[in-house]
Amino acid sequence: MTADGGAEIIRGVIGHARKLGNGVVVHLGISMGGHFSARSGLAGEVDAAVVLGGPVEETFTRGGLGRFGMAGIVGNALGFAQEPDPDELSARLETFSLRPLLDEDRNVPMLVINGADDVHVPQHDTLVFEGRRDTAVHLLPDTGHCAVSKLADVVPMMLGWVSHQLAASASTT
């Protein structure tokens, strides 16, 4: 798992998906997958993106890593043979920050959702999307990472938003 390698894989999947159906691609990502859906949405590589609990910026800082709580799991995914120390983990994860894309203004329509009580992803990584054009942000109270305890509310919210985006896309083609 690397920032560039993951992005390359996602671009390949997007390219393949464009050949299916009508060519419209909506990228839904959950947790670390939400990082990559945020990336593809911010880069304008898809037609719309849904980010559910995705780490995008503060999670990958030294301060964010202190609350991350998954150094062993993430370290393994990053290729470490043993649990990395905070400096090693920080150096590797800082390459995942989406700050360069957040500084641009080319995002597609995006829906960004997370639980306000997420122990892994700081609220900043959801709220950083507030005020962006074509972006809806929902930080849900009384739920944690990826708002899993409120999926009965989140899934209809996502489906309604995606349906609206697909209808808007169909009306412009």
C-alpha cells in the first residue's frame, strides 16, 4: 500500500469501469477506501465520489497518528515487517496527505460522511471539505468510524445522493 501505487490501481479500475454501461463512474470508498475515493473525486478522475470515513490529511500527521490506534495493521499494509515506530510510520504515511489536491479547485460532486466520534480519523478530515463547491458534508453525532452504528441512516443518504448525481449526469448528456 503506497499513495502512488494505490492511486494507480484506482485509475486502472476507473478506466475499466468507464467501458461498462454508460461510462459514468461514481467512486464509493469506505475507511481507507474513502481516502482513495476522496483522491479520485478531488482529482476529477470520476464523475462523482462518496467518501465514508476516509482519512485525507490530519490523520497522516504526527498528531493524527497519535489517535490512529492501528500502527501494527497499517504498518503491515505499508510493508513493515514489524510494528513501525511513530517516526517511521509518520514518514511513510505523510505521502498519503491529500493537501495538494485540497488546494486545487477541480473536484467533481462529492458526498463526505463520517461519525463525529471516530477514534481513527479526526473530524478535520471530514470538515476540511466544508465550503467546497459541489460537496455535501455530514459529520454525524453519536457514531464513530465510518458512522457504522448509523448505517441505516447513511446508506439511504448515500443512495439518494448518488441517484441525484446520476440523474443530473443523464440530463446533461
